[in-house]
Amino acid sequence: MSQEAELNYFADLIEHQAKTLGDKPYILYEDKKISFAEYDRATCRAVNGLAAQGARPGDGVAILMTNCPEYLYIFYGMPRGGFYSVPVNVALKREGLRYILTNSDVKYLIIDDALFDKFTELGPPVGSIEKVFVRRTSNAPLPAGTLDLSVLFDAPSERPSHNPAPDAITYLMYTSGTTGFPKGVVNRNHSGNVQQFLALANVLVQSDDVLYTALPLFHANALILTAGFSMCAGVPFALEKRFSASRFWDSMRRYGVTQFNALGAMIPILMKQPEKPNDADNPVRVVNSAACPANLWEAFEKRFGVKIWEAYGAVDGGGVLIFNFGNAPVGSVGKPMPHIEWKLADDDGNEVPLGQVGELVTKVLDKKTRSVEYYKNPDATASKVRGDWIHSGDLFYADAEGNLYFVDRKTDSMRRRGENISSFEVENIIEKHPAVAECAAFGVPSELGEDDVMVWVKPKEGAELDLKDLMRHCAANMAYFMVPRYVDVVDEIPRTGTLRVQKGDMKKRGVTAKTWDREKQMPELELKKA
């Protein structure tokens, strides 16, 4: 049996790569180079440090931090001590933040000092949280009642003595709800898919590659597909604090990046940058894209001298991944891998005829380890997994060769700038405004790709609704990417006989000459990202 065949969990892989690759750089961050061996030791310190603070196997840790190496030490280190982690979107605030910190049952919170006000706004107590560790990014005093994050990394770097259990939870990844609050997708040791990741890394990554991400680490793309694939392939990756279109290609040259992942509006945004004579003078060979606009695909490749590979996957997809390695038409995500049994189905589960739109439904790869489970939400789990089939909630059509083309999301979810948005959450917050009676939120096409958020609002009888005041209410109570751009004030919001809002006609009507546009009417509104 080879060494790789003995790697059951990601912790095994981290230790293996540390022994095999030693001082080879793994994380490139600002002017730092963190080796595979250093990374292994740092994850051990994080676990041993938390255990010294009273944590026991089965305890959870929420991570509310911006991109930094410590994020990765904590996230991948926690399972080594039997703990689980919960990455939290740094844009969340108030009730959205409280829900995740409470629902996830975490006992510990690790947070940036610059984000600490978000936590204090919630007031005590918050769920089961017992201790808060603060990462210092400034000279501001340590908040009262908290511990400096450095206490965790002052711990010994020896391998934790804990023996991981196959069914122990390793992390919860919250995904936006469409008819309720976000759902925590459960990942366990036995569903870590290490062997699949190793096999994919052999296909996707070359031995001399350098990967890169400026996407937030609270998203699976940066956390799993970049940091994880780099670990599997044994190659470095560059970690940026945040995405900057104007400095993007300079970063590629600085770090010698050969591959990066592009989500959401990244490709349209980069295409909108002023053209430069050296656009194609960069080391990148492959861009791993999700939802690249078909009309920009070939133009992007030509301008920047790269090759786009398109892919489809989801944190609650049961391990299903689909790739177009340039072997399928532009605009297609390609064909599902040969071992995946799939169909495009109508609302009754019947397969639709070739060329017609249907929901992607895939057969569970392994009932014990590869199904989908939502934390403390059996109803959502039962709706997602019906019998032997996982319902993606995403609509596709297939061509005669079996290539799939993404069409839309079946749910009321929206996606803006790479962020999933629950219409329920938007509506819930807007309807708390004193002048609003009802609200319906939905996505309309954006010039950058994906969606812009639009709402129909019915004012309370006798109330005067000031839309600028409404936008200030939104900015204060929801994540920046959720704040609506377009508003139509209406007398009634159409509903079915069972009171379900009829959004189909709203989407067809979309933006009209009478629609209020926040970006035009209120350009001074500041939407803070954190």
C-alpha cells in the first residue's frame, strides 16, 4: 500500500506533506513564505492551544476573520483535536450573524479586532459561546473579557494525541437559505474526500504550478479548492487579503501565479479594466472559472493569454463536480464525470427531453459518506436528498453530446459578486422598516454577470415611504452585497391562492423606466464590506 493510499483524513495529508516536502513553500502571503512543515506545526499549535483553554472533542469554533494564514491554521487544524470549525461571512451583522453563531452551537469565537463591534452589537449572551479570541490587526486595546489569539499559537507544536473518529464533524459551511435562514452543511472526517482530491489534483495541477486566491476564506472556493488542492498537489499558493481588479495582474506576476479560480463577476470586472500593452504578459496558464459569461469567454482568453476551464460544484452537492477542460463548447460546464449517475428532471422527478431545461439531479455516490446533511435541519436534508437522489436546485439543459449548460437557480436564491443571497433574509429585514407592509425580493440580470437585487415594496397604509431612508435601513442591517439596487413601490404584491409570492412575472418585468435605482439616486450611500 502506498503512502497516499493510507491517507484517510486531511490531517494525515498535512502531516505527510510536511514530512515529504519540509521547507518547500506552501502559503505565500505578503512577504511571508510559510512552508509545508511550518504549516503542519502551526495547525498543531492551534489545536493544542485551544485544548489548553478547555476545549474538548466535539466542541465548535467560529471563525470571523479576513484572509490571513491564521485562518488556515485554525480551519484545517481543528479536526486534529476533534474540534469543528464554522467559517462565518465577515459581511454578516446583527440577526444574520447571531443566527449562525447560535445555530452552530460553537463554544469559541475567533475574530479580528476590526470586526469585534459586530459581536458586541449582539449583546450577551450569544448562543453557547464561552470564550472569544481576538486577532490583533491594529494597536487598539484588547477588548475586555477576550483573549489574544496569540495564546493559541504559543502552545507546543507536537502532534495532538487525539485519534479522529470517522463520523466526527470537521466543519459546518453555511449556505444561504431560500425559504428560511442559512443551512449548515455538515462535513465529517469520513466525507473529507481526500482520495478524490488527490486524484483531481493530479489532473488539475502541475508540479510547477503556483495557485492563487483573493477570494474570502469563509467561502469553500478559497478554503477548499485553492488551499486544499495546493496541499494535495504539494505546490504553493498565494493568499491575498482581498480582490483588487487594478492590482490583480501585478499580483500574478509578483507571485509567479500559474492558476487561479474566478468566481462570479471577477471576469467581467477584470475585462472592464483599461487595456494595457502587457495584459498577456503574465505567468497564468489556466483560469478555473465558475459562471463565466459566454460572451466574454474567448475575449478574456485572448486578451490575457490564458485558458479558461469551467466547472460546477456546490458545498451541498454530495461531492459532484463537473468540468469543461476546453473539451466542451464555450458556455458549457462540460459533462459530469463518468462515475456520476445524473438526470435533468422536472418538478415531478421525471427526466426532461433532450434540450429542455430541468433540475440537475444526481445519484448519491455513497450513502454513508457522500450524501448531504444539514446541521439540525432534518426537513431541509430530506428535501435535498430524496431516496437515492440529490436535488441540486439548479437548472440546466444538455446538448446532444451530453454537455450541460447552466440556466438558473430553481429557488429564490440570488447570487451577486460571488455571494449567495437569500430573498427571505432581504425581505425579512426590509419588512422591519416602519413604513413597509410587504416586500418581495428577486434577482435581475446585472451588467457584470450574475444578479442585481431588486425588490417590490408595498408601503403601510397611510405611511410615506422614503426610499433613501429604506436603503440606509438596509445598509445598517444586512450584509453589503444584499442591499437592493432596484426598488419598485407597488400597491399590491401578487400571490397565489396559497399566498406564495408570484415572482415569475416580477422577473419578466424587471427594471423599467419607473424603477428607482439606488446607484443613480443615492450614490453617496456607503456599503461597508466589513
